[in-house]
Amino acid sequence: VVQSLRDEHGSFKHWLDRQTCESLEDWVKLFRATFKFMGPEIVNEFLMSTGYITITHDAGCWLNGKRAR
């Protein structure tokens, strides 16, 4: 699926950048429509690791509120 998105959009990142998701729920709907076995935790971790959403660590953690990029 990632390869077909890459072929169609030039890269997987370009496909992600073109999405207009405003919440985790929107992202989960998009990923569930595109991939298999995509629940909110998997989508959340993927989006945090790629920098599309803010990392949510405990308030005292130095990573709290930072982006992964």
C-alpha cells in the first residue's frame, strides 16, 4: 500500500502532507480506509514518530510537547 501511494503521489510523505486531518480520529479514519489493522494507538505512534503530531509524554518529560522531526 505504501509503495502504491508513493508511486501515485511521488512519495509516502507527500501523501501524508496532502491530508487535511485535524484530529487523531480523522487520521485513524484515513488510515483504516487505507491500511489493514490500523487502530488509534498504532496511528498515534506512527504520526508521533514521523512528526505529524506532537509527542505526548508526561508533563515532566523533556520530550513533552516536542515534535519528532
